[in-house]
Amino acid sequence: MIYEKIKKRRSIRKFTQKEIRGDILTKCVDAARLSPSGKNRQPLIFVIVNDEQLLERVFNTTSWAGYLPNYYPTKEEMPRAYVIILVDKNIRQDCGHDCGIAAMSISMVAYENNLGSCILGALDRLKLRSILNIPENCKISLAVALGYPAEEPIIDKVRKNDIKYWLDKEGKLHVPKRRLEEIMTWNAFPNHSAS
């Protein structure tokens, strides 16, 4: 069942303007809190943003769909919430893999609750720090944009080694994924024996 959900979950960049219940957002963060953490240090802090006054200001600190410069949410398609993932530098200077694991946990709980998500690393961190009054001991790592999907991206095959996502004539987003056979091997690379 988890495998099927991971197969179907895609990054969503256009959202309806339906409000997200607070208990769902809390569940997303709780899943991240319970996720694996290197040496169980748990350096992450999460800021949920769903205040109407802040949503557009936070949106203005984000960059979307690098391969398609004109493919980003309009004001009527903006996320309805964000979870900003911070690293408390008093606990650990960097997050190792914790941030990515936490972001995926947030995304999967969101998906289970019919929400779309997009994990964003392209952020204007200085502006975001100022908007959310983030203390200096906290490093801004990622933002997870959340909302009810207003699009349905399609998984596609990679053609001529081109992994860039693209829009078809109807404006549907296609996301190429490499074939499993191309990226997986068992025990060792071919023509090499295990020592």
C-alpha cells in the first residue's frame, strides 16, 4: 500500500484554494518528528505557515519548476500552507539526511490526506527569515508547500536521456522517470565480482 502511494504521489505546483485543516498539518509535522534522525539528535524545528497574511509573502520567497520558467502557481493557485524545515545549529550544524527524510514524511502524510505537496529548496532564505522572524541559531533547510491539487502530473519515460519535465499541448505536466533496470543492480556492478 505504501509502495502504491509513493508511485502515485507527484510534486504538485498548482493548488485549489480550499483551506487545510489544522489537525492535518499537525499530523504532517508529527510524522516528520517521528522520522529517522542521525544519531537520534533530532535537530529539526518545523514552522507551519497557514495565516492568510503570510501565505503570499512566503510564496514570494519561493522558486518553482526550474525546467519550465513560466510554470508556477498564479495567485489563484498558490499553496494553502507551508511547513518550513529548520535545523537548530545548537544541536547540529547541518541536517545530514534528516531534512529530506522529514520532507518526504510530510509529503506522504499530506498525500494520504488528499493533499498535494512540493518540496522546495530554491528559497530566498534572507527574506523568509525576516518574514517569519526565524532566530539566527536556526538554518532554513527546506519548505514543503501544501494544498489540494489543481493538477495531475503524468509519469513519463525518459527519452534520449532527457529528464526535464515538460508540458503537452493540453498543458499537462509530464515527469520523466528513469527505468528501474537502468538504475538498479544486485550485489555488484555487472562484470565485477564481489570480493
